[in-house]
Amino acid sequence: MAERSQTAPEAGYDMGNDDAIGGNVSKYLVLPSGYCGQPKKGHLIFDACFESGNLGRVDQVSEFEYDLFIRPDTCNPRFRVWFNFTVENVKESQRVIFNIVNFSKTKSLYRDGMAPMVKSTSRPKWQRLPPKNVYYYRCPDHRKNYVMSFAFCFDREEDIYQFAYCYPYTYTRFQHYLDGLQKRNMDYFFREQLGQSVQQRQLDLLTITSPEDKSDLENSVMQKKIKIPKLSLNHIEEDGEVKDYGEEDLQLRHIKRPEGRKPSEVAHKSIEAVVARLEKQNGLSLGHGTCPEEVFVEASPGTEDMDSLEDAVVPRALYEELLRNYQQQQEEMRHLQQELERTRRQLVQQAKKLKEYGALVSEMKELRDLNRRLQDVLLLRLGSDNLREGAEKKVVFITGRVHPGETPSSFVCQGIIDFLISQHPIAHVLREHLVFKIAPMLNPDGVYLGNYRCSLMGFDLNRHWLDPSPWAHPTLHGVKQLIIQMYNDPKTSLEFYIDIHAHSTMMNGFMYGNIFEDEERFQRQAIFPKLLCQNAEDFSYSSTSFNRDAVKAGTGRRFLGGLLDHTSYCYTLEVSFYSYIIGGTTAAVPYTEEAYMKLGRNVARTFLDYYRLNPLVEKVAIPVPRLRKEKPPPYKYPFLRGPASNHPNGKGDKKSSVNHTDPSNSF
Ligand SMILES: [Zn+2]
């Protein structure tokens, strides 16, 4: 981590002389040439002295333009791809052009629309720059090297901006992730330290598998709800819920009469008022609160006052008219009340039915849940017959980040782990049948240092599988020892080895496999990628290829493919640094962190398809003794509805499975 002076070093003018780059820039302030005053806003400060940081040198070439040099991998100047640095002390609306001038590769996804990642302190989520602001071209100023230039406009003076080749995933983040998992005390998750890197960082090994005692597992699957819900429609009335409705109904009536006065009372009062007025006019006195009917009854048969009544012809007719009206209104009120009562009863009935329906729905949900759990247990038992023959343990071995700059590898790996430790029924079944051994970060020093491909000592660890040294390649040595130990253990069957990488020139996820003389083995090897293609829209079977190039001799996939017996499959899983293309479209969908993790989840669930635990019907209908002994007819399986149907180039074809050439030598 060489400190730098405030002006570019003399050696820096020798463009492309990467020997001049000793370490990462550290809070490196760039002042315009000839400027002697105090630094001002807009005099950019570059920094890469942080975990996974990488920027070796900055040359300001004009007021707006800066040449940026990737710091080569430690002890190996051949590899210059990963960059990750911050810029601060910016001015609002300051426009810049950054040229990354010393890539060690020529082919790049930048030609296909890839753009660098950016985030800032106030916007901490990584985003890709708009591709229109990114140029990738051969530059005469830099020994005809390929240069990636991007334009950027800083918008917030207080922000620190960070730029990176791809989503960073640091060693510390990984440790925090594992610490979090450990705290959950899952009895099917075990973390151990398999070894240490040269710089004493942990080589973590995870084991994910169910505890031996299967009855425990079944109980755990069933424990949530063992009781079978009753399917009764009448039980609601038995427990006095009808009363509840009654109470609700009372409330309802209150609400419907906000004035708090009965309608009949209103009518009553107005009639009384009229009568009183008329009486007053006629000199009659009738007490308030006396019913008009009583008045009439008392008044009509009376004889003494007949005359006076006869004298009052008009009032009497009015009385009768009024009484008729009153009786009519009373009748209407009674009718209305009856109507209301009927409606109320209907409402109560409907509410009751609704409640019954609700109870039914929740019963159905409970039953469905129970059914699912029963199915899981059934799967476990049936699957055990299929898989746990004898005491042999089937092991799936997964490794990642042997190449430290290939950060998508970590997201995919985390997706696999997250799925395997989840409560998803498929995860339950997988844990029950298989032992997953995962070493997610094979090169922790390289990751920490911000290297692209090598370890601290400059080794591409994926070329040293043949003879790893315990002191120069300790993590690789540790993993290889463990794999050989398992290989020699008669109680263990190492079924899969998958090493996860990221690819800098290809789209999609895809795999590399091995070539075998044995045609049957060769065909069997194609099954897993075909199945994965069915499960993951971003995985391409037709980009998958099988090879035995000399240059790949020291890779894990090639070495273990040669070592392990014919029932084991070894793959390199590659995923694009940039994007994937979904079948039937041509548009590239840039990968997000989540999309990488989703690919991991799909890889995990594909093991279920592979071991064919999933389609119980198929298991019953087609008597297949063991997958590994049979001639593999992948297109015959019901779950293989045509090969690679989701690939952008149309159907996956058999041709690709015999594509013996490698499209790139990048892993
Ligand atoms: Zn790689």
C-alpha cells in the first residue's frame, strides 16, 4: 500500500509499465499540474486502501479526464481486471471521464453493454452506470491496449463515490454471514475451519446435512401441527357464537339510528303539536302526554259536549283526518320495523355463513399444510430407500472464490447455502439424503487483497490441483486432502464436485464438464446441467461445454474428474459478470446480487430433480433401480420436457454437449 505523493510519479508517464504500480492508492489527492495552492473542492481524492480495493495509479490527463491503472494481482502482474476504488472531494455537477487503461484482457463484456458499478454514501445500493456512458475501445495512447472509458457526473459534494468492476463481496462480509448462520444453532448446519491461508485467514468448511436420527427430522417436519383439524360445520353454533352476532346486531341498530330518537316519537310529537294547536284554537285543553286516541275515545261518546263539538265541525273532521294519517304512519312504522327486523335476521344469517366459510378456509389451509408435511415425511422415507443404501453417504462438494475477483461466485454460493438451510420442503429432503460440503471461499487472501485471479503469492490456485503445496497453497491443499480422504472412505460416495466461477466474456450461467472415453458416463454428465437449465431461466445449456484442454489440466474440475470414479461428476459452474438472456428474447438482463443468489437456489434444488425424489408418481410408475447404474435417457424423463428449452438460441442441442472446445480460457 504505497503512499503516493501529490503529483503523479515520474515512472507513471511510462504508460502500461505496470511495474511502476506497487500497491493501491491511498487517499491520493490529484492536483492539476502546476497548481501550488491549497486543495479545493473538485480536486479528486482517490482511495483503494480498503478490503477488496484495487486501484494502482491515477494520472490526470486533462481538466476532466483521468487515466486509472488497475493494480495487478499481488506477485503476478499478468492479471489486471478487478477494480474497486472510492472518489471524494467532488464538486457538485463535476463531470469526469475515467479511463481504465491497463486491462490484461482484450475480450470483455464491455463490448456487450456491461458497465461499471457505482454507489455513494447517500445511495449505498450498487447500480450499473448507463451503458451509453461507457466505451470500450483499442487505444493508440496505451500501447493499443483495450481501454474502458466512462463518463460520470458527481452530484452530491458530501458523498464518497465508489466504483467497482462488479458487486464486491468481501472476506469480512462472508465471515459476518457465516457468524449469523452459526448463531441460529441449526442442527443441520456445521461450520469448521479446514485450514488457514498464508495470511492466516480462515478457510471455512460448511457441512449441511440432517442429523443422523431420522425420527427427529420427521418430528421436526411434523412438529408445527400434528392435530388433524375437524371438518364440522355445526361447531360454530355449539360454542355460543350466535350470541355474539346478537350483540353485534344490537350495536348495528344503535349505529343506524344516530339521532337516538325513535321515528315514531318524531311523528308523535309533530302530531301532538298540531293537535295542541287545534285545541288551543278550539278552547279545548288536553294534557300533554295524553294519547290522541284516548282523547278521541273520551271525546266522541260524550254527550255533554256534543253541541260544542258539533259546533266545531271543522276541527272534528280535522281530528279524523289527523287520526287516519297518524294510524297510517303507525302502520308504516310497524311495517318498517318488521322490514328492519327481517333484514337484521338476514344479515345475522349471512354473517354466520361468512364465519362458517372463514372457518372452512382456515381448516382447508391447515389440512393443506398437514398434507404437505405428510408428503415431506413420505418423501423422506421413500427417498431413503432410494438413496440411503447401506451406510454410504452421498456427498456434494461445492467450492467458490478460488478466483478472488469473481465475486458473483460468492452470491451464487450464498444462494445455495441459504436454500439448503431453509425450511423449504425440498431443502428438508436434500438435507436428509445428501451431505453438502461447501468451502465458499478458497482464496480468502486474494479476496481480501482485491486480486482478480491469484493468491497472495501470485498463484492461480485453480492451476495447482495436481500438486498443491501446504505452505504455498494451503487452502487448496486442505480442500484436496479432505476430498481425497472422502474418496478413500468406503462409507462415503463423492457424487458431485462443483466449483463456482464468474465469466468475463460470456453471458448467462453455464457449466464446463469433462470428456470421458466412456460415452455413457459422458452422457450422464450432461444430465445435471440439463436439469439446471429447466429450473433456472438464466442458465444456458447450449453454452455448457465439455473439454479436456491442456490449459485446464490443473483445475479442480479436471483433476477431480480424473481422480474420482465413474459415478462422480465434476463441473465448473460459470456465471456472467454481466447479464443473462432469457429464451425467446434478445435483451440482456443485467445480473443483480439477488439474481446471482437465485441461480444458487436453483442449483441447490436441481439436486432433488437429479436424484428424482420429487416425482413420486414417476417413482411408482417407472421401476428404476438406481440412477447411477442405468443408461441415461435424459429426454425420456417426464420432468425433462425437451432439452434446454429456455435457452436464448432456441433449443439446447446435442451438438453442444460434444462441443470439445472451450469458448474461453478464462477459468
Ligand atoms: Zn474463475
